[in-house]
Amino acid sequence: MQPDFYTDALENPIFKVVAEAANELDVSCYVIGGFVRDYFLKRGKPKDIDIVAVGSGIKLAEKVASLLPNKPKVSIFKNFGTAMLKHGDIELEFVGARKESYHRDSRKPVVEDGTLEDDQNRRDFTINALALSLNESSFGNLIDPFDGISDLENKILRTPLEPAITYSDDPLRMMRAIRFATQLNFQIDLPSLQAITENKERIEIISKERIVDELHKIIASDIPSLGFGLLHKTELLPFIMPELVALQGIEEIEGQRHKDNFWHTLEVVDNICKTTNNLWLRWAALLHDIGKAPTKKFHKKIGWTFHGHEFIGSKMVYKLFKRLRMPLNDKMKFVQKMVLMSSRPIVLSEDYATDSAVRRLVFDAGDHVEDLMTLCEADITTKNPKKQKKYKNNFKLVRKKIIEVEERDQIRNFQPPVSGEEIIRTFKLKPSKEIGIIKEAIKEAILDGKIPNEYEAAYTLMLQKGEELGLKKAHN
């Protein structure tokens, strides 16, 4: 059988430099993994390139750096036997070919020097085991021992070795399988799916940070429901996000049912992905209903209720972020805020949106009012065309009203026209609760539309409120 050559994949001059360095050191080397896979998928040229040397990857990296005109710095990671260098906007990682064996309680392998074949055997999927030769005599030759090319064509994710071994050895590969299936819209082959389910408990030895990194990539994909559906199907989800699993299922009492909030949530996430790339807004869509499981109640007269689920859900966001070791900073607070306010615009769109209600929405949402509206529009999952049209039109009206109220009343990032300092000066006060009472009265009056958001009206109300509290205006 004639070898296949793909020299057009290796047009970048850096590959010729690597070939020259390998020739001088008399080592065989190959580009492997994502770069090769994405070349055949026509996904553009990745900026990260993995090079495998049958010998020392570190020495090869140093030789490559010495041949480049700018002599880039080589970062060496001795513990892993890898080295990295940057060339323009490309990052090359060099590693010596190796074979691995694993202990049951760790995903850190015992590593020995090996052949290219050993190195391809240890790869997670056949589509990531594809290698192109960088040796001068066989430059561009494809080495594909597991028929990964066919798997690419058939959109199948398979492991090079027995799947139970692959996933048990390094359980992070279970998350990677689901992430690749989501990103590439590939099918995980049946033996792999079964092996993931059988090894699901092994996910517990993986660090939360690694798991979240994969979750981010699933959420950042075009159709995240593919990934969360697979996490659910393989029974991994209870180990990662039990809050989502708790939403699954439909109960019926006295002929009254509620929707399945798990599958509804995934639909909302897919919807929001059509309109925003904001990762944290996508997280908010994923978590917007998590408070519904603990607040679900059945009442004979009104049926199923989820009272206060937004408030409970926003509290659960903190616990979930903490457990998964996600940032407990402004990103977490943003997700909390979106979950807490997730029903507010929906209520406005169902009722007539008064100026006062819209002012309060803009005041509470601040700079995130646009994000909140995007989330609520994604929450329209009804399959009834009339209802869908009605909700969408109502949201257009709410958006229009937001613009009108914002232009007129300037509520976003609201600063009261009369400051606390002025209240202190006017009534010759020391710090006291009266200052807060007057400020709150001015704010409420503006939000209710009783006075315009202007200094004169606010000053008059301040004097009036001061008088009610028995305060006397100081004479200058």
C-alpha cells in the first residue's frame, strides 16, 4: 500500500526547521494530535502544535530554537519531559515518545521512553493519534495505525486501546470524549459510552479545576445540550452537578403536571448560545432554574409552584461555584444576579409593563439589564407558535420601554440627585439613620415616578421628609 503524503498541511516554514533540527540530532519526529486532526477536519490551523520525538523532546526543542533567527526562549518542564517554545503566534510543545502505565488511585502515569507506536497507543482517541512525519525522507507521511481517518469521516469517537482501560487509566478522558463529541458533533461509539458509564465513579479522582475546564468548553460550544445530554446518559452528571440532575423528571398529581426542568434548562442554554458568546451568561442560563427542585410544591387549588426559586437558586450558585472551585468573584456574583432576577422581565412581559416596574428593573439590573433580557428571551421554549410570537412581541415592548425610561429617567447606575453629605449639611446632622431614611425616600419616589430624577424635586422632597422626621433646616 502506497504511503499518503500531506505536505500541504506542513506549509508553515517552522516544520522545515523542526525537520532540519531532527536530522542534525538524528532523531525521528512527528507532528501529532489536534493540529493533524483539525487539518483533516478543515477547522483552520491551530496555534498549538504538538511534536513527538523518538528520543529527547527537550533536546529537539533546544536545537529548533538555536536554528530560528530570533532564538526564542525554551521553557523546559523536566518532570514531564516536555519543552515549549513560541514562534510568532504559534506555540510548539515537544515531548519524547513514551509509553505509560497507571496506578488505580491516580491519573498520573508511570512514564518510560517508547516508540511512536507506544505514543500513539497512549492517546485518548483514534482521531488524536494521527501523526505526520517531519523526517526529511518521509516528510508529510501520515501514520494512522487505528484508522482514525475513517473515524473522522464517519464522525466517530473511538479509543485506540480497549475503552475500559483508556477511561479507567485517565478518567479525565471521559470528560474529553463528551467535550469533543459536543464541539465536533461526533458520536461516541457504543463500547466507549458503556465504558464511561462503567467507570463513572473514577471521575472523583480528577481535580475540580480540570473538570470545570472541560465544562467551560462544553458550555462554549454551539449546542451545549449535546454534552450535558451525554453527561446525563453516562451517569457522570450526578458526580459533577447534582443540582441539574435534581431538575429531571415530571411529576403528576391529580392530573396536574409540570414540565421537565432539566431538559427545559438545556433548551434555554442552546437558545442563549445563538445570541451570546458570554461564557458567564451561558452559565447563568444553565443554572437559572436550579432553585426549582428544592422549592417544588403541589397545591390542590393552584397546582405546582416553585415560590422563591430564583432567590434559593442564587444562593445555590455560590455553593456550586465553591464546590467546583470556580471563581468566587464578580463572575460568580454576575451569575447569581442573573439567576436572582431571571423571572423579573418575564413577569413584565406577561403583564402591562408600567414605567415604575421598568425603572425598578433597570435600577436593580444596572449594566446587566441587556444580559438579563437576553437570558429571559432564551427562556421562551414553548412549542405553541401563537404563544411564542406573543412572548417575543411582549419582550420587544419591554425592551422599547427600557430604552424610553432609561433615556428619560437615567436610572442605570443611579446616583441620587441629593447626596448624603448634602443631607448632613442641610440638617446639621451627625451620621445617623435619618440620613438613610431620607436617601431611601428620594430613591423610592424617583423609582415610583412620584418625582423626576432631578435635583430640584429631590431637594424639595428632602426638606419635606426632614420635616416629617422632626429635623430642622440649618441656617447658614
